Amino acid sequence: MLSYIPIKEVLKMYVKKTITLPKELEKDVEKYLIGRHYSNLSEVIRDGIRRILKEYGKKESIDEAAELYKEDRITIRQAADLVGLTLRETLDEFGKRGVYIRYGKEELAEDTS
């Protein structure tokens, strides 16, 4: 059995905002996105915001893992697992942040087990 949410409750979940776009951007969105991937401009904007928030969340978790690694609280493999990246990707991300690999007995034992 389907349950329905009253329209007044649905409307409480949304906030209406007005934005200003350059005409060229609007044309590109209409040309490349609406009708092919999205049904309207609001969907494009919502998806764009979600993607940006996800990217910032990922960046923040990489920054946190890098700090833990620098403080010698986790290994590089634990950092990779924590942020959901491969070891190579984690090394690349850490390198961008000036955090370089320390390779000692613990890492060697982990790699050879």
C-alpha cells in the first residue's frame, strides 16, 4: 500500500531561491543537459550542488586522514581504507598536500603479510 505525503509537508522540505546565470551558461545548460540528462534547470542546479558537497566532503576526509597519518596514528593503508581510495590514489592525494610516505618496519611488515 502506498502512502502519500500531503503537499504542504512536501513544500516544507524545499526552499525557493532565485539565481542569476550568465546567458551563455544558460544556453549551454539548455543545449547539453536539459532534455538529455535532466528535465529542468532546478534538477541541474540541485545535482551540481550535491556533487560539490560530495567533493568537499571527500577533500575534508582526505585532509583528516592526512593529519592522522602525519601524526603517526594510522598507516598509509589505513588512510586509504578510511577515505575509500586505492593506495596509489591516497599517495597522490597526500603528495598534493605535502604529506609524504614514511616507510618503516610496520609498513614493510604490512606489505609483506
